[in-house]
Amino acid sequence: MSQSQGTQPFVLFDNVQKSYDGITLVVKSFNLGIDKGEFITLLGPSGSGKTTCLMMLAGFETATHGDIFLDGRSINNIPPHKRGIGMVFQNYALFPHMTVAENLAFPLEVRGMTQTEREDKVRKALDMVQMGKFGGRRPAQLSGGQQQRIALARALVFEPSLVLMDEPLGALDKQLREHMQFEIKHLHEHLGITVVYVTHDQSEALTMSDRIAVFNDGIVQQLARPADLYERPSNSFVAQFIGENNKLKGIVKDLKGETALVEFTNGQQAEALAVNCEGIGKPTLCSIRPERVRIGSQAGMYATEGKVLELIYLGDHIRCRMSVYGDDSFIVKIPNAGDGTMLSVGQTIRVGWDKNDCRALDA
Amino acid sequence: MEQLQTLNGVPLKKQIARALFKQKVRALLLIAPLLIFILITFVIPIADMLMRSIDNSIVSQTLPQTTTSLESWDPKTAQLPDEATYTALYNDLKQAVEQKNHTKLGTRLNYENSGMSSLFRKVGKDVSKMKEGVSYKEQFLAADKAWGDLNTWNLFKLYSPKYTDGYFLAALDMKKTPDGIQRLPESERIYLNLFARTIFMSLLITALCLVLGYPIAWLLANLPMRTSNLLMILVLLPFWTSLLVRTSAWKVLLQQQGVINDILVWLGVISHSGRLELINNQLGTLIAMTHILLPFMILPLYSVMRTIPPSYLRAAKSLGATDWTAFWRVYFPQTVAGIGAGAILTFILAIGYYITPELVGGTQGTFISNRIAYHISSSLNWGMAAALGTILLTLVLVLYWVYDKIVGIDKVKLG
């Protein structure tokens, strides 16, 4: 490497490609730099190549092309057990024939630590995940959440500077999952480790990550901070994958700087923020978040007519499906303000949004 | 604790039993044919065979008066029995000769002392010639001097009870004498050696099956579906081939003029005169039996290995373990259940194997079961066969028990 240590990120994927069968590429071209102490999430639907990237970093898969650098060194030819990377697996992979304490002592043992050193570290690691009393149990005697904590402790006990997590919360129920998200986040902040986290759950990714790489079809669609990803998706896949979105199909009629004039399927036209338009005359998909749509027209907002088709009462808000610009599945989230303004099905009302909230993306 | 009752006051347990009775009867009826079949073809014959190993009623049935009379005779006096006993012997034999039972008794007693068979065959004629009123003792002594031999009478007395441990003693290379139980002279001992050889060879075969089968089971469990299916067919193929065909195939391969020797000579590894003896000895039994029993080791191993997710090995490696440590500390302990199941299956099959050792074992490679078969079909000493079989059964049960103590039978998993 010609780059000096100072400028190179802690982990670097440099034009990495991966193919299993020599016919199709699972990972098409992966470039990613991860700084020390960062929490990066690889997010994408199953089969998008995110786990493959993680496995290449862990050393269980070899890159077909390209280099992976860890702390300035190329690790392509370093076997997994010499990489010193902690890993938490989807099914925890706690060794069933060992007790919890033996599981935790295993990485220390293979590193040749003395008995007293091991016991000390195992105790500290167990305390760290609030499982101090469970050292003598077998993994099968623990609940899913407890196993998950042990798996976490085992990946951290030998103090790796990089920890990989492969959908570690996938098997937990919703409440426990949310609780564990915070715990992992706190551990990450507390220990200052670098975490590469793989998940297909977007809310998990948004909650925990410093940056998120959205995968689809072997390509990183967008790499951004959670807020940017949600507020400013750069293409229609990301817009649809992260959160809920209204998709209005249309054709670009005019492009003026950042503003695109779009003609929708019912012939009506509207202005939108041009983010990813291919050019005049090309199809586009305008995306608007349901919670950014307002009922009634307000100053400085773009407004149009919509017909209410369906109302679903959800307590804190009301989900309203309506027909806007010829699209019958346009959703509006109306906060339940308690002011008694109730809509009725069949009613035609005015809806509006900030022009910048309507993003014209690739179709 | 108060007993729960139904609403109309019947104890709950009784009511449950009543409600389930019909179901139980129906279930029992469904398995009844199999139950009866097993009872008739398996349990009863085995029980009968076990009884034969101690059954000795032939002596007291053929010579009822003599055995009663001998009860008061003490062999330690070194005196022949009195006239009354000889009279009793005459009466017994006269009846036995009429019913033609005397040669059967001769055959039975010949197991214990050779010469008895001819003595009893001859006595048929002698008895018919004997006159009443004259001392039977003198007539018997005149007919054959064996009747005046203390050993003959010792034998009668030793084997007059209805049940005997004689077969078991013989199966353990021991003999009953008036001075108590003694070991046979070195040159006549065969069974203990045979038992030892059977156990040793079975253990060796089990170990070989494990060493050869473990990697194959691993491949089966870890290769892609298509390849592993093909491999599985190769493993199962021997199951679909007749045992005799497989064993004969080994004969073709291993004999001195066989394929393997021919190839070795052709390659110049061995000289024509130095052809290897690969069959009709222990080596032949070892090779053929290992081949035949291999699937019984591979299948339980495979079914256990299939349930071990590859993430365990990955986890171990990510924690810093080398390939070997990951295997030995993480993978291997989880396959112990399969090893247990495979080993116990292979060993128990091996210890009672008959056909293969018979065909390829020669004289040195035969097992105890070959000896049992010999006593069943050639020497017709069923009591001996039964005793050997009982010892073999006990041995297997004891080993099973030891295995349970060391490994734990609940750890054995077939899938």
C-alpha cells in the first residue's frame, strides 16, 4: 500500500468481488472504509451479499477479486484464527458441550493464557453482560436472550478491536430485541470497539449504526448515516427498503437544476426534487414519506386533491389510504391530535407536502 | 394430598384409566400380530435354548433307579457301589434298551468322558444276555471292565442332578471332577482363547470401522447435496448386495492366486513365491468384516454430524482456534453420541458374526459363533451350544453395562 497508516481506514474493502460458481457475482464491487470505533451496519434483503462480505472479512470466504485490509495489512491470506476478529453468529454457536464459563475461557485458552488470568477475564466479561451468576450453566439451560449475551461476551472476552455480528438478534422476540439493541450499542460506546453488523431489519440498523451500507443485488446502494438514509435516499431501492414510502410513477417533463417537472399517470403534473433522474422524457418514481404529507394546504407547500379510500385507526395515528395522482395506494399518516377532525371514506380533501420531500428517483 | 374426583364422584385416576382403556386395547390389538410373532420366533426359542445350557434331565430320566441309589454312595470311599445299585442299573438299562434310549444317554455322557458312547452302545446287547438270580455286579464287571471303573460311577453321580453346570464349565475350559472343579489341561483349552479372540477382533473391527468411517461420515454431512447423495449411494450399495456375494468377492480379491496378490507380483512388490496370505486367517476376517460392518458405523455418525451446524467450527476458528483445536475441542465432542451408537452397533454385530468368519477366517480367524454353529449342526451337542450362546449373550450385556457406566447409554444417538 502506498497510503500511509494515518489516512487509511481501520478496515478497507478495496474493489472486492465474490463469486461462488464462476457464473454469477454475489458481490459485484464492494468498496468500504471503516474507521476505528465505528459501528457500521450492512443492511439488505436476504441474498443481497451482505453476509458474504462479513464472511470474507472474518476469513471464512475468500474474495474472488480485490483486497481486504485490516489495520493497514492485507488479510486475504491470513487464516480466520489468526485475524483476531470477534464474531457473534446468528444462532449464537455456543458450544453445547461446554459450560458458559468454559465457552468464554475457550478463546483465552487457545491463546495460552494462565488459569488465573482466564478466570479473571471470564468473570469480568460475564459481569459486563450481567450474567455473572450463570458461569456454571450449559447453553441449553439459558433463554435466547441470555445465550445472546453469552455469545456477545465470548466474542468480546479476548478483547478484539473488531467485532462482527451476523444478524445476532434475529432469533429474539421484538421486546428483547429492542432491549438488546441498546445493550450492544452501549457496549460499543463503552469499549470503543469497531463493529460490523449485518441485519435485514432496517429499524435495527437505524437504531444502532453510525453508518449504514444498504446492499442489494451485490452492490452497495447507499452508504450514509441513518438520518441521511431515511431523509435523503439516493435511489428508489433505498427509499422503499428504509421505512415506508409512497411511490408515484411518472415521466420527467422538464429538469431545471434541482427541480424536476413530473407528469403522473393520470396526466397531472407536479414539481419534485430531482435526485436521481436520468433525463427529460425518462420514467421516474417520486417518493414521499407518509408522515410528511399534510392534510389541507399550508403556506409554502405543494398541494393537490386526494380522495379518501380507506381509514385505519391505529391509536396514536390514523392511516389513511387515498387516491393521489392516479395512485390508489397513497398512504397518509394523520397524527391523532384529538381535535375531532375526522375524515370519512369517499371524501375529497386537499393534501400537501414540502417540495423537497417529494424526491424524484430512478424508476 | 386430596384425591381429585370427577363431577359424579369417581376418582379422577380411575376415570382416566376407564376412558383410555378402549384406546389401549385397540393399540394392543394392532401390535398383537408382531408381538405374537416375536414371542413364538424369538423369545420362546431363546428361552428354550438358554434352558438347554443347564438341562441335564436325560441322566435321571433314563436311569431313574440308579441315580436314586447313587445318592447314598460316597465316591471318596474308593469303593464300587453296592449290589443294589447294579441291580437298579440293570432295571434302568433294560427299560432304556427297550425304548432305545440308552445310546442317547451314551452320546450325552460322551461329552464328558469319551468312551461312554461305545460303552452304552455295547451295553444294549450285554443287558439282554444277563440272567436273573446271579449278582448283576459281577455280570456287569464281566461284560465290560468300565463298569468296574470308579470314574464311570463318579460320572453318573456327578451328572445325576436334573440341572448341571457342566456345559458352562466346559465352555470355560473347565471340568467337574469328584475333587471339585478343575481347569482342563493346557492342550485341551479352546473356548477361552476363542472368546478372547472374538472380543479382541470385534474391538479391532469396531476401531477400524471408526477410523475409516469417521471421515466418510464427515464428507456425507458436509458435502453439497448432490455429491453427498452419490456418496451415500456408494455407502449403501453394500447393503443391497448379498452378504455371500460380498464375502465371496473378498475371496476372489484376497486369495493367494487372487487379484491383489497378482497385482503385487506384477508390480514387483512381492516375488511369486512370496505371495501374501491375506485370507483364511485373522487378517481375512478383519478385512472382510470391516468392509461389511462399515455402513453400520457410518450411518449413525452421519446422522449425528448432520445436526451439527458448521457455525460451531467457524465460531471456534473466529475465537482463535487452529483447525485441529477447533475439530478436537468443539466438533469431536459433539460427535461422541454418534461414535457411541456406531461403535455399539458394530461391536455387537461383530461379536456374533458367523458367515464371514466361516468363509474367510480359516482356522485362526473364526469366532465363537462358528463354534456354536458347529455344536448345533455337526456335533449335535446343543447343551454346549446353548452354554456358549448364553455366555456370549451375558458378555454382550456386561459390555453394554460397562459402556453405559463409562459413556452413558442416554448419550447414544442414532439421529
